Amino acid sequence: MPLFPYINSNNRLFTYIVTHDTGFAPNVGGGVLTLATCKPKIRSVIKVNDMVVGFAPKGEGNYITFIAYADEVIPWAEYIERCKSNYLGIYGVKIPKTKQDVGDCIWKIALEPHEPYPNFAEHACGNFQDDVASGKNVIISNRFVYLGTESKVAKVNLDASLHNIIPYRSHKSNCNMPYKACFIDYINDRFKEVGIKKYGVYGSPSGAKKVCGGC
């Protein structure tokens, strides 16, 4: 069984550049990958079983930062309650306690703009629109591989035949469809080559604090 099976021809492949891989977006706290902030256009339309892939910037080699299936797509209000109740004993770590904490459940309610919890990305009241109002949803994945900026295995790049799925900015989805099957075959082979045999965290973020302006 391949690590990332081909699920359905209708499921989309979303790709984007992770300009600031700080551990905040995506966040892998508790062993669950979440994308709760940034990329509001992706979060507002993605469906369960769609795939999302983050690449490092071109200047850093366009290697894969993470690849994940959307196992759940839940409204921000539900994510907040899940984190407050420490759902399954793991979601409590998603609420940041200080500005050094990369937890991504930074909003206290999902109704109106307000000051969030202190957070690593320095999001403030003005970020509520993109994070919650426009983004609407939080992507949750248990079927993911996170390589981060500091990979513990070989850094994984794409074959030249697949470079068209790497966006210059924003994100790609519909135009990735002709490449989806080849990408899934390729990534399964490459992960097998470098010793990635199960889902999980295989690297760490840069650790550099950057205000999220294009994350």
C-alpha cells in the first residue's frame, strides 16, 4: 500500500510556497498537521481527501516542506472548541501561551475581530479577516509527512517533469490535475528511497521568527 494512495480523480491537488516555515503554518503540534492561518483561498474551498503540498521558496530549492491529505475541514469555531476542550488529549497544545509558542489556535472566538492570544506570527486584530472570515476553515491532517526547513532525511525535490505544479506565488489547484497521478507516483517512490515509510514529522522548522506577511 503506497503512503499516499491515489484516492479519486475529482480530488484536487493544492500547491503553494511556504515562504515562512516557522512551525506556525503549517503546525504539527500534537502529531496532527493543521493549517489554520494563512492561505485563506485554499482553506475556504478545500474538501476532505484533497491533497495540499507546501514547497520551499525557489531560492531555497523548492524542496517539499510538507505533503498532506485533508482528513478534516472544519469551521474555525469548531477548531476553537476542539482546542479549548483538548479534544483527544492533543489539541490543547494548539493554543499558544506566549509569543514564543507556535500554536495556531490563536483566536478566542470566531464571530468578530478581536485581539488574539499572543502568538509567534504576531497576528493581531487586523489578521482576523484573512484567518477566520475569509479562510473560514481549518485543514486537519493525520496522513501527512512534514519535512520542514531542517529535514532529518534527504531533502525531496520534484523531477523536472513536475515543475509546473510549483507556483510562483499564491497557489495552484485546477491546473495541477493533469499532473496529479504522476506526482503521487513520484512522491511515493521518492519517500520510499529516503526511508519515509509512515506518516509523521521528519524535520523541523527554521526557528526564525518572521512576521507572517506571505506565509
